[in-house]
Amino acid sequence: MFEKICSITSQLLYVIVASLLLLPLLALAQTFTHVHLRVSDTNEAAQWYQTLLGGDFRPGGMASVRYDNGFVGTMLDESEVAPSAGSVIDHFAFSVSDVADKVALALSTGAEMVSEQRQGVTAGTRAIVQDPWGTNFELIEDNEYPGIHHVHLVSQEPEALRDWFLSVFGGEYHAERGAGQLHSIRYDGIWVNISEVSASAVPSRGRSLDHMGFRVDDMEALVEKIRSTGYEPHEIRPANPTSTTLLMFFEGADGIHFEIAEPGGVTR
């Protein structure tokens, strides 16, 4: 009986210590907001995603499709935009109930096949297609995490990129989830997956999948954190002339382009 009590006590102590070690990461964690795509027609592109994946379509010069855990945004770019493949932000993923059905719909409306349907690393069946504007996105069956599922980054030094992400944005690192093939970090809304590539990936800014976004409560603190890791914002401004939301854009580790928003961050 004494040995059993000692064993239970040890397990409880382990859980308490592990939780305390995790608290700093949770305290730093930010909220994912969106991925932003460069397209030749913003409304056409947003409607295409809404037809395929549902969501709340919002038309305009920066049309978007809103989901419970973020949105797919668009920006107008009529130049020859390079695809997301080859960029540090390789693709984003969306959870669906039937991959085969969604692949068929995507292909029938202008998408191209990138990776045929197969078993995924972190969840069930998955496949990757390229939308008509050059962005790769993954369709994955994972009912536990509906909506926008993850953003997938590639790096020649995935451990270093993982550590940088955790130091800047916090999050919960799940070492076992990637089965030795991915580094998976959980945020409020999505996963960020990081995998290794042999050839250097190019920065995402200017590619079809230009950037990913987070919402923060303290922009000044985050800017200080970013600068402490050797990076500098290239733009800080209100979201629009009448908005109280402050936006900040920067290129971080491996050339990942970010948009950061602080609601109420503009003082007038």
C-alpha cells in the first residue's frame, strides 16, 4: 500500500512540475487569425474557397472566407506570382469529412493535384491540391480539429525554427504528434507543423501564400521579443484610417512573413 501511495504521489508531482514548466509557453501563446493569399481576382478566389470549404464569404478588395478558428484572406496581385511550393510556408490545411469528395470538387473547379490521397502523419486521410492561383492546400480528415487545421512550414533546420516559434509566439509543443517527421505546435485555433527539406526554401513574402497572421494583446511586448531574436518589423500602422486595430508586419526566421494585429492598439 505504501509503495502504491508513493507511486501515485510521484505521478502527481510529475504532472504538477510538467504543468508549471508549460505555463510560460501558454502565457506567451498568441491567437492565430488567418492565412493571406495573393490572387488575380479577390472575390473570385474567396468565393472559390467558400464553395469548396463553406464558411462566411465577405466580398471586397480584400475578400475573405471566415471560419470559427480564422479566415482565408486575399489580396489583389495581377503580376506573375510564384506558387507557395518552394516557399517556407509550403501550404495550409483544412479539415474535411471526406477528402475524396473535396478533392474531386477542387479538381473540377480548376485545382491541380499535388499529392494523391494517402494516410496522414498527424491524422487520417489527406491529400494536397493547388488552387487556381498557385497556393498548395491540404485536405485532411481530422474531426477533432475542424476548420483551418494547420499551417505547414519547411526548413533545413526545423528544430531551430521550432525553437524560434516557441520563443516568440509561445504555444504548446507536442513532440510525439509528428511521429519523428514533423514538429507540431498547438495554438489557439490551429497547429503549426514544421518539417525538414534538403534545399533551402525561399521567403514567403510575395509568393501566392504570402503570410500568416496572429492576434496579440500587447504589440509593444511582441515587437521587443521579435527584435531580441534579430528581426525587425517592416511596417506598423492602423488597419485602416478609422480603425483602432494596430497592424505590424515582419519577416521572421527562414523568411516567414507575418501580419500581427492588436485590437484596440491604436490610441487617438
